[in-house]
Amino acid sequence: MKRINFPAFWNKASKTKQRITEGSNVTRQGATIILTQPQRFGIGLDDYMRGIRSAENVDFTQRVQIYDIYSESLMDPHLFSVIQKRKSGVLGRKIEFRRNGVADDKVNEQISSPWFLRFIGDALDADYWGFTLVQFYINSKGWIDYYLVPRKHVDPVLRLIKTRQNDINGESFDEYPDLLMIRGKEPLGILARCAPYVIYKRGTVGDWAQFSEIFGMPIRKYTYDAADPEALSAAMEAAKAQGGASSFFTPEGSNLDFVETSNTTGSSELYSTFVDRCNAEMSKAVLGNTLTTEASETGTQALGTVHNKVEQELIEQDALAILNLLNYDMTDLFAALGVNTQGGEFVYVEETDLEQVKVKAELLEKAVNVFDLPLDDDYLYEQLNIERPDNYEQLKAEMAEKKKMNNPFALGVSQFSSSGEVALPRQTGEQGGGEYPQGEVVAKHPKNRSRSFFEQAPDNSGALDW
């Protein structure tokens, strides 16, 4: 691929602030953003509620704590998988730029590079985190690229970029005209609804693991001679060498009883049910359903179809939001980057669904053969996703002529004689290479055979003198 020069962008960038940089207290001092390690593990509901209150504070918005909880919540495999499932419905579609219905190779060359797919994924994350802020630039190889500004360093209410995540003040968005703010449908994102269930689930799984350790392993009982002081030490050393199962040591002559809970199996099912409930609630928050991710004993195929329809509607909304972002919000940015998008639009490339085309073909065949419905050829080409040939009229005429020659019964009005008999041309005989006479061919036609069975009616008089 040829390297593209973007003079418009470089001239504009030279008059504005430099790119946003990141570093730590040790490396790259003086960077625009000083990163801080996120807080992980040991997060409870109290932390979640404090984070929500701080994030919703209008005058001094502080989202550090809630975003640390979001990062920790994404460590949950179920939540991560359902988010990826919804995002993949958009990321799996190919986007193309067309001008007057024709693909523009120069623009499509840029959006086919790796940065574009990463950008679509980060743009979709705005619905989960509340927003996404990126800064575009041209990399050293001459391709478009962008920098994802850490969300903990952004104040979306006051439109500030903070050097340290806990700072109150920062630099305004206006200092960076090459920024793009992508806002989600909800101020705090979908993860605000999912985080409590991740916290509940993590605590329940921990209790379940402790329950399994206590009641899932056999208990070992050791008896020792109370008069021998070394017997207890020897028994304890033996128990330690045999693993981490529970062990009890009793002197000879004493009794030890184990009182079990009334229903340990039921207690285990309680943990499992609660974990499944947390997973189901997270699936509803992200996908709008549960049956497309988990199998249910009471679920039916019809119910699963309804749930899948709801999920597809959410994916279609995400896909439309991406097109609106590219066609409207990024127009000025593309121009600054030297990409001409005037007079065109970004669209999704329609992919052929063979199963759907097969079903349509069967329905159209029944419409023609069973119900005798006339269908336009252009409509058939469109529904079956077949390209119409350039010499369509010529091929259509040749097919009609071939069909007429193969079917002697499909004759026009001009082929009937004045007496009502079918007038056929002389045909070559199959034997001997000769030709049948015209009259013999006419007589063999079924229509003429039926005429010879009946006598002609008189023209001028009534009954004959028989």
C-alpha cells in the first residue's frame, strides 16, 4: 500500500497543542497523564455505593473509584463474554465508504487498516463505561491512529483532562481540537447495573468454596494415648503429611460426635442457584435476554427465538450508532486527517445469507408454479441476490426461442391456418434422413387429429338427406 501524505492535518497540528502523552512517576516524567495502578480485589457494596455517589456529583465529579470497580468487574468471565457477544455482532460486519453508490478505494484503504477495528471496539465501549475519549493523529508510518484517553483522567461533565486521576482541575478539551468525545446512552454506562451482581457473585462463590472445603472432604479422626506425650505430636505430624483435610485428635477413652447440617446438598444447590441468578441478571443488562447464553429447563424454541430477536434489535441499534458516528460526528476529523468524505457515506456491506436466500427461492417458486403469480425479473434478481447480466435482453430472447423449439405445443396464433389446422414447417425425419410431407406432419398434430374425428356442419341447410 502507498503511504499517504496529510498536509492539512500537519499544518493544523503545528498550531495546536502537542499530543497527549502518558507515563508514571518514574518513567516519562512530565507526561500529560500520570497513570496510577487500579485498585483490585476486596471490593464490596459499600465501595460501589460510594463510587456511584462520587461519579454523580455534578460540581466535583470523581469517577476513579467506580471505574476501578468497572475494571475489576470485567474480570468476571460471564460478564466479559456477554459484552464480547454483543460487540462482536457489530465488529463482525464490514464497513465500506461509498460515493454515489460506488466504493471509494482511497478511503477504504484507510478504514481497512488495524486502527479502525480497534476504534470501533472502543467506540462501542462508550455504552458500557459512559463515554470514550480519543485523540487522532498520524503515526510515523503515515497511517491514521488514535490514543484512548484513560477514563479515570477525564471529567466528562466539566470537559477536563486531569494529569493525575484524583486532581480537581485539568486541561480543557478545547486545548485539543483533534479530540473526539463519544457519549453512551447512560451517563455511567451499563457496567453500573452489572457491578453489584459481580460483587454478590464473587462473595457467594467464595462462601461456596469454603463450604465445599469443609463439607466436601472426609474428616479424619485420630486417637492417641493420653499418657504418652509424644503420641499426640506423632499423630499431628502424620495428619499434616496426609493433606489439608480436617483432622480431629481425641485421647483414648473419649468420644467425638460429628453433627451434620440437615441438608448439605440443598445448601450447595442454594449457592449454585444464586450464582446462576447473578449471571442471568448480567445477561439481561447487556443482551436483554438469558436464553441466548444459558440453557434453561423450561425454555422452548419459540421463547428462545423471541429472546434472540431482542438481542438482534440491540445489536442493530449499536450498528446504527456507529454509522451515525462515522457519517456525522467524524466529518471534520476526517477532513483534518486528509480523508475526503464529502458527498459519500459509510455503509455496511451486505453479506449473503444462503439459508435465507434458499427460503426465499422456495417461496418464489411456489408463488409462480402453485399460485400462478406474475413476478418481475428485476424483483427476482434483487430477492435472490443475483447480478443481472449486461446482455440480459439478448439472453432472454434466446431462452424464449429455445423454449419454443423444444415445445411444439407452445405455438403462436400466426401458426394456425385459415381452416383452423396447425401449420408446421417441414421437419427432418428421424430415419433415413428424409423429410415428412407437410400434410403428414399436420395430420399427426393432436389438435388436427381431434378435428378429423367430427364431420363438418352444413353451411346453408339443416339435416342431411340420409
